[in-house]
Amino acid sequence: MLNKLKLYMDFIVIKHTVFAIPFAYLGAFLASKGIPSVHVLLWVGLAFIGARSGAMAINNLIDKEIDLKNPRTKNRALPSGLIKVKEVIFLIIVSYFMLFYSAYKLNYTCLLLAPLVPITSFIYPYLKRFTYLSHLVLGLNLGYAPAGGWIAVTDSIDPIIFILTAAVTLWVAGFDIIYSLQDIDIDLAMNLKSIPSVFGIENALKISKTFHILMLALLFAFFMAMKLGIVFLFGLFIISILVMYEHKIVTRKTYKDIQIAFFNVNAMISMSMFIFTVLDVVFLGVRC
């Protein structure tokens, strides 16, 4: 039983939740201008887990045949047969039930907008067959997180949160480009439209760097728009250092370096953004 549970956790790459769930809570803290209620924290967390688990399961299901032909992914649970297709479908149903029920428990606007998550998650794997813009769609899937946390508190849509959504979208798209460097040969062989396979490695790294520069600019714009304080600004400085380090190590383009950039550095970026923003909001207060 425990082995099967671990298999499911690995299948949805539960460890990568560290990239994402802080942004959902970030939106809630910002909208609350302090600490959100236990009700909001509980249902935002469950909604996010459902959304992310469903998205991962859909992507793995649609990409099963591609993963089977990729030496890096052929031993994953689904292509190797350790998890059956019917189990994945059941996981998708349970995950999105969790998302929709959590949205219902939060407010009407959350419930109304919840379908965007499975729609985008379903579109993303197919886009890779047709356009290199799929990196941005993947980014948007995570970009929903801060907006969702914000709406969970306010029951309304405020354009100001779209600045943070855009920043997260570009951040994810940028590091997804880096991650996809590992698969450039299989992407070329199977005519998959990743940015590295379409534009080449050097140009892909330039595009990734551009996305991350724009991300930092948007975070500064968000700082100004929300009238946040010095703690947030210090966090932004730390994030800038981490982004520069990320791009420095991936110039070597080895598998190990890409893994460090993808997981370790981006986990630190995510947690830095969450910790410094929450400290700023809780102790200095939002002034907008």
C-alpha cells in the first residue's frame, strides 16, 4: 500500500509542489493584507493540490507514447506499466473533484473560474505538437496560483494580481525552456516544438534569460503597484541573484547542472518570494 502511494506521489512529482503552492498562498496573504483565515488556507491548499495533481496526470497520460520513446522518461510509472491508464483517469477525476469542491467551499468566483485550470492543462500537452508557445501555456497554468489565492479571499478579480500572474508565467516558461534542453534530440526526432528544438540551444538560453528579466521587471512593477515595503524589495534582490546564478550554471548544459537549476534554484526562488512577501505584508502591511 505504501509503495503504491509512493508511486502515485512520484507520478505527479509531488516534490515539485514546492515551486507552486507558495504562490497560491502568496495571493491569499496579499489579498488579506495579513494572515488569511484557516478556512481560506485549508481550501486554497486543497484546491491547489487537486489542480496540480490533475494537470500532471493529464500531461503524463497524453504524453504516454512520447515518454515511452524518450530514454529519459521511458521508465516512468505510466510508460513502464507500473501505473495503468484507468488508474490515471481515476486520479484525474479525483483531483478535479477536489479542485471544484474546494472552489465551491471558497466562493462563487473561484467556482466560476475553476474550469480554466483543466482546460489549460488539457490544451498544453497538445500544443507541444504545434507551437513553441507551449512553454508560456505551462507557465500560465502555474500563473493561475496567485490569482486563485487572491480571488479566494476577495471573491472578485482585481487587475493588479495579473501583474504577479504574468511574472509567475514568465518565470515558469523560462525555467521550462532550460529543463527542455535535456530533450532537444528527442524533440527534433519527433518534431516537437520546444523552444530549444525550434531556435537552438544558444537562442533558447537567450529567450529564457529574457523571460526571467521580464519576470523581475514585473515583480518590481508589482512592488510599486501594491506599495509594498523594503522587505519585499530585499526579497526581490535575493531572487535576482538566484536568477543570475541559475543562468550561469546552465551555460554548462550538463544534465546535473540543469537539474540543479530546475529544482534547487527554482525552489529557492519560490520560497524566497513567499517568505519575504509574507514578512512584508504581515509586519509592514500592504499600503495600496
